[in-house]
Amino acid sequence: MRKMASYDWLSSGTGAVLCAGFFHWRGQSVGTALGVACVATIASVVIEELLEDRDQPWV
């Protein structure tokens, strides 16, 4: 649980929810838009973890 809490879920999820809202506005179903948001959030966290350098962090 400590490892899961160390990820930046807020910024990853915010962008994904905005995109899902746009998809829904353009005619996608709510379920499809939420599915896209979930996958996008997880993909964002995984990519951030892969790109992170422990010796020289981005921030």
C-alpha cells in the first residue's frame, strides 16, 4: 500500500478524467469514457515510473 500511495494519482487522474469528459461530450457512452479514464490513469502512472530516475528526479 505504501508503494501505491507514493504515485501521483491526482495529476494522472485529472488529465484522464478531462479526456473522458471530452469523449462523453463527443458521444461516447459513460462506461466507455470511464474505461478510457481508468486505463489512461494507470498507463500514466506506469510510464512515469518507467521514466523516473532515482538519482536525478524530474522534479
